[in-house]
Amino acid sequence: MAVLIHALLLAMTALAVDLNGRPVTELAPPGARAVVLFFAASDCPVSNRYIPEIERLTKQFEPLGVKVWFVYPNPGDNPNVVRAHDREYSITASTALDNTQSLTRMAQVTTTPEAAVFVPRNGALREVYRGRIDDRYLSLGTERPQATHHDLEEAIRAVLAGKLVPQPGGPPVGCSIVTLHP
């Protein structure tokens, strides 16, 4: 999986901004054991259905050294839209606007919701997981009452236990990320 050197990481993350337009220069704060990027879209119903799950994982794992970010890669998700979305859904995790889609490219994601887990080591981030949150959605419009396999949670637990990270059991289901063309 992708290994990024520190200088490249800083250059890429500086292109994402917080809701006040300040550059995000540090995805992994000192002492972080893992970084989770949850790619979301304010107008994607599937993504919105996963907000309570990501908030639960944030509350459960941030005290253990896991930094969780809500990342908004679509051009329509400007600061005002995302602020309103965060308020409406009571999002408390850190938020980044990926206006140039540098984080999207770094994680190689294509769908909201989709998650990527990175492990910080020696000033670099190494991706160890990319994919679905769980198996609740079988396809667009086909949903289980509840998930039977929690892929993202299992990946986080494996990182924290120092074990091999299991890969997702299926593709992410949701809305396509609007790709920017240079």
C-alpha cells in the first residue's frame, strides 16, 4: 500500500483545509497510533446514514490514539454547507475540506462513504485499510437492518493490537466522488 514520505505528506495535507479555511498541516497528531479518514458527502444519503457509526468509533477509539477525520471531497461541500451538515448531524470529529482532492488521491477512494486507515511511522503515513465501513449495504437501495460484519472497526482494532489488518469483505456502497479534472 502507499507509503508517503513526510515532506510529501505535509505538502498534500496542506491542500486540505478546515472549515475556517486554515490549512490542515497535521493529520496525525503526536502520539497518534492510527489515522482514519472517513470520506463523506453532505448530499449522499448512504454517507449520512453512517455518521452515527463514525461518531461512535470516534468516541471509542480517539482516547486510544486514533485520530478520526470527516473528509469532504466534493466541490459542492463548501464551508457553509459542511458547517450546517455538521450541526444537523451533531458531528464532533475533526473535519477537512478536500478542495483539491489530495486526500482523496492519497487514500485512492472513489465513494462516499468510504474509509482509509493509516498508521504513522517515522514521519510517514502507511495505508493499511481502504474500503467499506461495514456490510449493512449490499447495493444501492438494498440494506440489512443492521451490519453483520464491521470491517472498519475490525481494521482499527487490528492496528491497535499490532496485528495484520483484515481487508474489507466487499466494496463500499454509496455515492461516487465527483472527480476534479486539472
